[in-house]
Amino acid sequence: MTEHTLAPAGLRRQAGIAAAVLGAAFVVIAALTTPWQPLPARAPQVTPDPARDFTAEQLARSQAFDAATSVPSYLSFGLTILFAGLLAATPMGAKLLGRLRGPWWVRVILGVVVLTALVELLRWPLGMWFEVRLRDFGLSTQDWAGWSGDRLKSIGVRIVLLAIMVVALAGLARRFRRWWIPAAGGAAVLTIVASFVYPVVFEPLFNDFRPMAAGQLRTDLLAMAERDGVPVEDVLVADASRRTTALNAYVSGFGATRRIVVYDTLLKAPAPEVELVVAHELGHAKNGDVLNGTLLGALGAAFGAAALFAIFPWVRRRVRVGTIAEPVAVGAVMGLMSLATVLSGPAQNVISRHVEARADAHSLDLTRDPATFVAMQKRLASTNISDLSPDLAEYILYASHPTAPQRIAMARSWALLNGVPEP
Ligand SMILES: [Zn+2]
């Protein structure tokens, strides 16, 4: 069995070429589909200036919150990288998992559970530290039972998804010499299926969703969607207030599972501002951002499977594992996946920031109301205590959206372009 799954150089070269092709396709498609310029090039440039729209007190509060949360954030991030690095480059995983007994697939599942539990146990106190800071600043409305329940559920979801992937990978590697081919196809399909079912299978584990109550706001929102040419049956309200005071809205799923969700916390904002938030979400829906992101993710997952086949021969000596089909190889696979996730984060953020800016531009085109857009951005930033001037590392690692001052500057630029009074 084991000689059978050892990859000779020729097979590795094939996988390496496939990984290069898939990787290049990913870069080209991402470059062509990312809206690099959400506003027309002739739009006048407006420089973001936090001091123009936020008081000294608001700026100080944003800085204080950033300082209070950055240590636990960076420590947790560092711990994730350290643990993944140890799994991917040392025999630690094989040693820990070598004691497990049972059929191969049971040992693979147990391996995922043991290693995930271990790193999450180490991260737990850092999570509590972060949560204490959220409470200090009035952003959290949870008690420790609620907080622990949420965290355990999200760890459980991660374990289930990871176990499916790793059992499938080991099963394919036990059966096929060129396992990367079915693994690449399987990883792509799993990515698409997971994104499709996410709103109906996973989100209800964390929140209750109910259709927005009938009334003027709902009527106006659905009329706006109609005017925009986006078929929306309902806007859902999530009971986010049992966890946070933060304001948010999002679109998830695609096709039959697509939904626009607003936090119940947002409904206290003036109706025109809620409409602007929904107009932004309609921009995501109209441009198919969730589906596009999912397809790009599927391509990235296929690339990952081929790349894993090509590089595993170098990794296996360091981690003292024979082949990827062995249950003790789970640690190395998890370490590599975790490192790939961390490394791809900044690239995902670059794409996401431009997609978000396009949704902002859409909301301005739809409402033609930059003044309310600016008011809404100010409310979001001060209620959520957003980082108004993140340093470069934070911006690269964490910023999935443009900053509030950048978004406000774009609204002014839109106003100048369209001859609407500049807010
Ligand atoms: Zn958005």
C-alpha cells in the first residue's frame, strides 16, 4: 500500500505543472475580475482625512480600542502561525498522532479533533482577553456562557469541515496514484457546496433570522431592490444584539440560498441610512460577488490540492511521515492548509477591499445620496469603534473593507463627479 502511494518524480512533475497552470489561472482571473477602479477614472480624487469627519475624542477612542485589542489579536495570530509551522515542518504532529489506534479513517478524524482542540485550548485565554476588551468598550453584550457556546460551535463547525476534507484526501491517496486529480476536483466542489449551503446550514447555528417586519422600511427596501433590478423576496433580520452592539449587514449564499441580512442593531439607525446599507448589499447581489468569490476560492482549492501533491515529498522527510495516506500525516496536512490560509489572507483582503468599494459606488449610484452615505459611515465607524487609521501591517492583515475615511472620501469623489453637493 505505501509504495503504491509514494509519488515518483514524473507524477510529481505533472502535479507541479498543473499547480502552476491553476495558480496562473487564479492570478489572471482575479486580476481581470477585481474592480480595480470602482469610480470612473475622470472622478476627482479626494484624499481621505480622518480629522475632517471625526472628532478628536472619536479618534482617541479608536486608537485606544486598537491599542487594547492589538496585543491579544497579534498573539493569537502568532500562535496560529507557530502551531501550523511546527505541524508542517517538524515531527510534532506525527509524534502526537502516532499513539492513536483504530481503523485509518477513525485515526484521521481523531487526529483532526486532537490537533484542533490543542491549538484552540492555547488560543482560548487570548480569546477571553479580547472579549474582556470588547466588554470594556461596550461592544459585547454576551456573558461567558454565550461566548463559550459560540466559540465551541465555531470550533465544531471547523472540525467537521476539516475532517471531511482530510478523510477524503487520505481516502483518495490510499486509492489513486494521481490522487491530486480527484482531490483538486473534490476540493473545488466542496468549496462551492459549502458556500451554497452556508446560509441555511451553518448561519442558523449562531443566529435566529426572521423576515423584516412589514412596514414602511421593508416596503421601501423591496421597492429599491425592484428599482435596482435585483430580485429580493425578503430582507432578513439577525438577532445579533444578543452578541454585540456593532452594526452590520451582509449578503451570503447564491442562487436559491442567497439572502440579504441586516443586524437587528442596525434597525435603530435612521431609515435612510439603513437603505444605504441595503443599497450596498444590493451591489454585492447584483454583481454576484458571493458566487464570484466562491468560484475563485474553488480554483484556489484545486490549486492547493495539486500543490500539496507536488511539495509533499519535501515535507514528508521533515515531518517523518511515509505518505500522505497515513493517518499520522494529518498534522502536516493541517499545518500546510493553515499556513496557506494565513498567507492568502492579504491577497483576499486586496480583492475584498475593491469589491467593497464597488458595492459602495453602487449604493451611491442607486440612492444618489452621498450626504446620507457619509452620515452612515460615521455612525458605523463610531458605533463599531473602527480603526480610522490602521497601520500598514493591520491594513494588510485584517482590512477586508476600505477604512471609513477612505469610504467617505470616495463618496465625496462620487459627488464631485455627479454634480451633487459635496457632503
Ligand atoms: Zn460589503
